[in-house]
Amino acid sequence: MKKLYYNIQHKRITVIISILLFIIAWGSMKISLPALPTLVKTFNTSSNKVMLSVSMFFCAFALSQLFWGAFSDKYGRKPTIVVGILISILGTAIVIFSIGINSYILGRCIEGVGVGVCSPSARAIITDIYNRKKIARFLTISGSVVGLMPAVAPIIGGFILQYFGWRYIFVFMFILILLFLIIIYKKLPETHKDISNDIPLLKRFYTAGNILKSRLFWRYIVCYALVQGSLLGYYGSMPFWYIKQWGIPKQYYSFLALFSVGGYILGLFLVRHMIKKISLEFILKDAIFFILGIAIMSLIFAIIGFSGIFYLVLIMSFFAIASGIIFPTVNALLLDIFKENAGMISAVSTTILFLTAGMLALIESQFNVLNLWNLTVFLIIISAGCLLSNCTFKREYRNF
């Protein structure tokens, strides 16, 4: 009984730390968004170059995960997380003392490389201790907590910006990440039981190649990257949509994200109940047809001539519901299928997601949202891409 007690205690600690890893990753992405228009004036630069800092952060965050996935499979989850967090602290310090847009972008890139350890490590840790259905259930719970970050983090960032200045946003993150590092070092147990130092680190990257050859992987990842990436792009574009185009004050615009966050959490809640009755495959198909319905609704609004913040937020809130359904569904499927390479499958899928999100953030920031036509065409393309991937890449048996 004593041994069981400690196992349960370790699992609880591990689950809490996994959720904190997601929070740190999303908080680092979102908390600085209200400062973007301010940085244009501070660094005497263009809005496109400031928006480039968001895309570069996404790219650094994404590409670093291939390394973190291989590193965690070889050396274990805990040392990998510690190294990544230390790098993110360095990047945050560079941002705090940046004197121009180039040093700001450099700091954000280094921060992105370090924070990139969080998402694949959290998923790999949960895969180490749970099966498919429990992974999906965990992701609905963690997703509900983390889903608040796109609204909560910019609200916090907005008020820090208003009363202290943009640099103190990163001072706040520096202190938060440092405290988190101490918790990781003292409390996180190692969950990866099959650590093998005999396999060279470079060889572990071959696993990524095998994953990318799998048609089943692409069946799921295309839809996941397009939908989740579009939602991330929306959050990254909100300052340019609502502050620049609609004139909403920078400390208040992020309250509009509460509607899409609510939709996202609703999607997670629906998955939690649907998995009791239907398979993850059918849940994914339902989500894809739901996205198509959202695109049709947006088209009808655009044809009729409806416009305004209400319709814009309404459409993106429905889209967030679909994203909330797809997030745990696809991740649970992929983590179960490639369970023996949990670190690498987490890294590859998240890399593709954030590379897509970085590209889509640049595209979405250029939308004219005073009417719905740009958004409508975008949603039609996204829904078509999801349908095409689901029809083209048929189910197959995994061969590794």
C-alpha cells in the first residue's frame, strides 16, 4: 500500500507539472501581445517587423522541439526540461535589455527555443504514465486550464503594459519561469523508464523521418495544424484586428478573447463526454464537418452584408469550439499510435503546428476585418484542407 501511495503522489505531482509546462509555453506566447503596437513606436519600426517577432518566436519554438524530443527520449524528461527552461530564461533576459527591434527578435527567438521544451515534454510525460483514453481525458482537463491563457495572459500583459511598461511584462515572465525551474528541479520525478544512452542522439532523428513517411500521421496532422494553427494565428493577430482596425484600447481588447476561450473549453468538454460513447476517429470527422458549417455561416453573413465585432467574435468562437474538439482528439490518436516514440511524435507534431501557426499569423494579421470576406475565404480554404487530408490519407497499420 505504501508503494501504491507514492506512485499516486508522483502521478499527481507529474500531472500538475505537466499542466504548468503548458501554461508556461502559452503564457510566453501570449502575454506580450498587447505590447506589439507599442513596440512599433518604441523601436521606430514597422508593424510588419514587429509581427515578424511573433512568427520568428513560433518558428524557433517549433523547430527546437525536434531536438527536445530526441533529447528527452535519450536522456530523460527531467534533464531536458531543466536545460530548456534555462535557455528560455536567457532569452527573456535579452528581451528585457533589448535596445532595438533586432535584439528584441533575437531574444524572443532564444526564448522560443527554450520554451519549446514545454509542450513535447508535457505530452511525453503523460504518455509515459497513461493509455489512449486517459491521455485524451488529461488533454481535455489540461486544455481547459491552458485554454484560458490566450485571454488571461494578454489581460495580465495589458495591465502590466499600462501601469509599468512593456519591459516589465518580460520581468514578470523571468521571475515566473525561474520559480518554475526550482519546482521542476525539486519535485518532478523522471517518468521515462526506457532511457538508452547507447543510441546516438543523431540516430534518434531518424525516427522523425519515419513518422513523416507515415500516411496515417498526415491524415491527422494536416487538420490539427490548420485548425489549431489558425486559432493561434487569430490570437496573434488580435492586436492588429481590434486595436488598429476597430480602435479598442490595448488594455481591454484581450477581453474579447474570453469568447473564443470559452468556445475552446466547450469543445474540450464535449470531447470528454463524447469519448465515452464514440471513437476518436468519428469525433474528428464530426469536428471537420462542423468547421465546414462555420465557413458556410461566415459566407452567408458576408453575402448578406453583416459586419462588426459581434459577428467576427461569434465566428471565431464557433471556430474555437472545433479547435477544442480537435486538440485532444488528434493528440491522443498520435500519442497512442506512436507511443514508443512519445517524445519525438510530440516534437514533430508540435513543430508542424507552430510552423503553420507562424505562417498563418502573418497572413491573418493582414486581413481587413471591417467586413467578413477575407475571413470567409480563409475559413473555406481551411475546411477544404481538413476534408482533403481526411479523405486522401486513408487509415493504415503502423509499421514501426
